[in-house]
Amino acid sequence: MIKLVVSDIDGTLLEDGGHEINPELYSVILKLREAGMQFAAASGRQWASIEAVFEPVKEKIFYLSDNGAYVGMCGRNLFLNTIDRELIHEMIRDIRAEGLSVLLSGPDVVYMEGDDDEFYHWLVDGYQFRVKRVEDLMKVEDQFIKISAYRKHDVEPATKGLREKYGSRLKITISGDMWMDCMAKGINKGEAVKLLQESLGISPKETMVFGDQLNDVEMLKQAYYSFAVGNARPEVKAVARFEADVNVRDGVLKILKLLL
């Protein structure tokens, strides 16, 4: 029997950068709970952004946010994995040098520098991030769980040098076409799913996972019922055991309704 369902958000439940989920999913999540199944949303997004997407059922789900660096529910963090401050400062300098935008994630706030109002409002009004603008990221006093490089298009080739330099010291993943996310070494969505499984006494054979991007690979490997949506990257489809319909045709929702 399936006891845990985990889904990525952007590119899996939503179009990349999308913000409105099919409202039918909320009732399906409640029915899953009634049938004894837990639901977790796993994303590179901040937990507050996940909560905004799942507002009607926000108290009924787990959040695996910041690519697994934060595990929580009901606005409370249950697990937090931070990055060394000196390493953060080194990477801020190098991301700036590449001409990319930098976002620095604390447990509850995302910090950004610069005066790009369009980028700021896109994060706040679109993704529903809690964003604080600062003059200098190097002077921020907080715990840090993720540092991200942003480029409007083609972030993967633009960050090749950064990934080569820091790949042995950080967990680096490409999230879609715009983001390179960096977490503490060993942190990823798969480890967050594993932590949740162990906490709830649920095995991989009792777990169903959905994803589309490279940052979903580890969590797909943590479940027997691993689904790539039809629009997923080829590398993700190669890892998943099963395939769902594309995100814009509610591939995940179709499978969950069959499960019920």
C-alpha cells in the first residue's frame, strides 16, 4: 500500500514559473489523507512559497523546500541543514563575477541585493517568496540553507565553471532553465524524502514520487513508484520506473486519482 506521495512543483504540477495549481488537487490530497497516505511537496522553492501554492491544505502536507535543506510543516521547521558562512561568501563573490543574480536563503527569508524591481516583484508577487532586499549579501547575519544563481535563460552552460569549482564542497543542482541551487554537501530532495520516510516508518516500496528535473533524480531513486512526467528531461525519464502525462495535462493528478 502507498503511504507517502511526494511531488515536485515547477515543471511537474505547474508550468515552470507557474503559480496556480489545479484546485482539484486539494480535494485529492484530503482524500489521500483519509485513506492513510501522507503528501509532501518537494521543491527548490522557499517553504513560504510552497505554502502559498497549497494554501487550502497547507496544514495537511509536509514541505521539503530549498531542495531538501528544509523539512517542515505548518510553518515549523523539523530539519534544517546550513552552509558554512565562509563558503557562502566565497561563492557570492564568484557568482557576482559571472554576472549572474544571487539569492541567499535563510530558513524563513530570501535575501537579494540590487535594484532590479522587476526581478523582486517576480519573486514576491509570482513565487510568493518572502524576500528582503539588502545592500550587501556579505553583511547579512542569519543561518543560510541555500545559495542560488539566477539567469533568465540557459543557466546550465553559464554556470559550468562554478559547478566545477564548487562541486566537491556543495551539493549543486540545476533547477529548470533559470536556477542553479547550492546546498550543503549531501543535501538533496532524496535525503529529505528518506528523512521523512524514516520519521514516519514508511519504506521506499510504500512511496510514490513525481518529478521532471535533475534536482528530482535523488528522490525518484528513493521510491519504488517513481514517475517522470511526460515533459521531464531525458535523464529523469531514464531514472524513473514509470511515466505520467505532461504537467499541462495534469499528469500527476491523473495518477493520484487512479491511486484513490
